[in-house]
Amino acid sequence: MGSGQMGARNITLAPLPVTRILSRGEGEGVVTDSGTLGPARAVDSRSEIVGLARGGGANLLGTAFNQAFRFAITFLLARFLGREDAGLYYQAFAFLAFFGLVSSAGFLVSLTRFVAVHRAEKDYGALRGTVHLGLSVSTGLAVVLGVSLYLSSPWLATTIFDEPRLLTSLRIISIALIPTVFTDAALAATRGFKTMRPYALINLFFEPGFRVTLTIVFLWLGWGLQGAVLALLITNTVAAILAGNMLRDLMGRIKAAPHFEPRKLFSFSVKGWVSSLADNANLWGDIFLLGVLTTASDVGVYVITTRLTLLATLAVGPLSTSVAPRIADLYQRGFHEQLQQTYVLVTSWMVRLALPGFVLLLLFPQDLLRIFGPGFSDGARITFILALAQMIRMATGPSGLLLMMSGQATIVMITDVFGVALNIALNLWLIPRYGITGAAIAWAAEIIVITIISLIEVWWIMHILPFGMGLAKGLTAAVMAFITGFGVSYVTTGAMQLVMGGLTLFLVYVGATFLLGIGPDDRLVLTTVWRGLRPRSA
């Protein structure tokens, strides 16, 4: 979503809400009616790993660029607005993220899938109908919710949040909702044409870069909180125009009259919509409740600390995007052994890429938070709690994605809804007693419980687990890095503590990883990514 770092499209850690891709390969293996895996011929594991590495490496680079700019937004808001105004900004932004999900969450994957399906079938009338229907319904819902938010803004600002200064931000957000949802839907449709170019250009490069520039200008002009929100509105509006033009170019050669299949589109979207809404409610439900039960200053600290923790999970999205269609294909064709190998390999790389960041968070939470300005170091305890919970989540791999892509959408939906209910209940119990620490405990507990449940579901349905030697080696290297970094923290002080500690633990982690040995699959991944990064000669 073009709304910045916390946009739904950019912050969602859970897998995309899609059902099983019904594509048969050359193998004889099939999925039986009972859901078990039938016999299958051998598949080239090497080609699967190469394909995964190519897609994951490219996605990781684009996401790293994107997140660097979004981190800059978070830094600017914290440094120039302070705890209270940053909290007000994210309270308003929570409405954009949540209403954006309500408007479009179920249609994003549906647009991508059905555009691709109708192109393959050469049913161009159905393709046009799908695009028109998806864009019209999602944008129409955004208009209704935007108008409702605009009209209710005075009541929300003064009665619910007791923050009159929130009024103008909520009204700007209500207008920004419409172009934001249109952009998401249009880019989802472009991906159905089997091109990532519009999505990458607009979402990964233009939006964060342009928004950082506008935010710097408006803050320099002294426009403060309203300037930051206005930068968001302008960026998302320009992005909507660009996305619409790119989609129009892709559809320009299609002359068939549109015909509509609303039942098929809506039935596919509902389960994904509920699951995505539930999963993202965990990210924003805390902020709504904190805004009602505590102060804007507390919200500011909580948001900065939680988003700092989420930076360590940077590799999850790119690797999940790359592996998702491969999981669906392997499961559908009955390649059980290759599915297990893919599950283990992806989990290993997710964990090993994230562990240095988690070690840094566990060792130097206060030093990291001081970067954002005075007062934010109060969230050190929250950082520690959530870092531990996210480490546990990462260690089980993309279990939710595995379930979703194997056709278990109902199970994933029920699990996610239970997680939301658990999170809300714990927040209502713990926030009045412990404030932002209570919110962190509630979210951490929900993460751990749902992680364990998802792991059990994968084992129960598929009889596979994500644990392998690569994961064990990564954890061993992380322990060695933690011990070394802990020692450095005792002999250094001030700013040098973070610099020397971070550099030391990174070098120890990398050295220990190579000392413990790189497996053949890992070596193939590294070689493939390196070849993709090398400059190509004419």
C-alpha cells in the first residue's frame, strides 16, 4: 500500500491469502480427495532451489531498498515530531491500514489470480470483467468507508481518543484511503499479467522515495504532523495515477467486451479476506486499544519499538513471495520429499538472515531506540519481548503459507481469527495493568500460541517439519555472536557500544556460519544469487 512503512501490503508478515493453485505438472503425483499426497515421479530439486534463489534474491533486494526508505520515514517522524505527535500520526495511520484491508484485502489476490487464469484461457472478456469488478468494488468500498471516517472524525478525535489535534489527520487519511485502495487493486491486477515491473516501480521505489522527499520538505517548512500526513496523501494520489496508467497500458490491446463472474470472484475472495483482515488486525489492534486506554505518547513509543523489531524479519516477505507458487505446485503434484526439502531450506534461510538483527535487538535495545530521539528508549523492554517472540515464529518457517498454498484456507482462517480474539482479550486485560508492556506481552503470547498451532497443523496434515541442520548451525552461530557481543557491551560505553558490539557480533556470526559449514543446497543458493547480482557484459 502506498501509505508508507506500515501499509498493509508492506508490513504483512503472514502469507498472502490465496487458495491452492490448481496447476498440474508433468509428474504423476496427485492430491487425493482426502488431502494426502499420492505417488509422484522425481523432480529436479536443483532447479527448484535455483528458481527459489533467483526469485527470493531479487525480491529481497527490492524489499531492502523499500524498507530503507520506510525506515527513513519512521526516523524522520520520531526525530522531528517527537513521541506524542508520532503517536498521533500512527493512530491516524492505523485507520488507513485497517480500512484499506477492509476495502481490498480479499480482492488483491483474486485480481492477480483470475487475471492470470483468464489470460491463460484467452478469455479476455472475463479478464476485463474481473478487472472492472475488482477495481469498482474495492474502490467503492473505500469511498464509503472514507466518507464515514470523514464524518465521524470529530467524534473519534474528541470522544474516543480525547485528542482534538487528531481531527485534521483523520480527515486527510479519509481522503487518502481512496487512492491507496485503488493503487493496491490496480497493481494486483498488473501482476496477473505475469509482470512485476509496475509493482516494483511504484511500490518498491517511487512511493517510499517520493514520500521521504515530501516529508522532508514539509517538515522543513514547519508543517509538522499535518505536513507528514499531507505528504502521505499526495504520494498515494500520484501513485494511483501511475498505477492506473500502467494497468491501462497492459489492457490496451484487449478489445473483447467485458463479462462478469461475480460469484466466482467473491467466493474466492471471502476466505482470504477474513484471514488477511484477522492477521493484520494483530498489527493494528494494539494501536487502537492503546490509543483509547493510554496516551498518544505511549502509542508513539510502542509503534517505534514494534516496527524496529519487525525490521529483523525483512527476509520473510521476499522469500515467501518466491516460494509460494513452488509450494502449491509441489503439493499439487505430490512431490512430498521435495516439499519437505523446500520447507526446510526456506526456514533455514529466513532464520539465518534474521538472526543477526535479533541478536542486536536483544543485546542493545536501548542504544538502538535512542537513535529515534529522547524518550523512545523506554521501549527497550518491549523490543526484548517481541524479539524473542518473533524469533520463535521465524524458527518454524512459513507454516501458515504452507497450509494456505496446500488448500487449507479454512484452517488458516480459523486459526487467524482465534489469534485475533486471543490478542484482543489479552490486550484488554493487560494494557490497563501494564500499559505498553502489557500490549507487547499480549502480542508476543499470540505470536507464540499461533506459531505452535500452525506447526502442529502442518505436521498433522502433511507430516513434515521445518527443522534441519542449516537451522541448527544458524542458531549455534547466533549463540556465539550473542556471547561475543555481550562481552563487548561490558568493555565499551556510549555510542561506541552499539557500533563495536554490532560490528563484532556480525563478524562472529558470519565467521561461525562458514566455520560450521555451508551445505550443498546453501552453496547453490549463494551461487545463484551472486550470479544474479553480477553486472552483465554487453
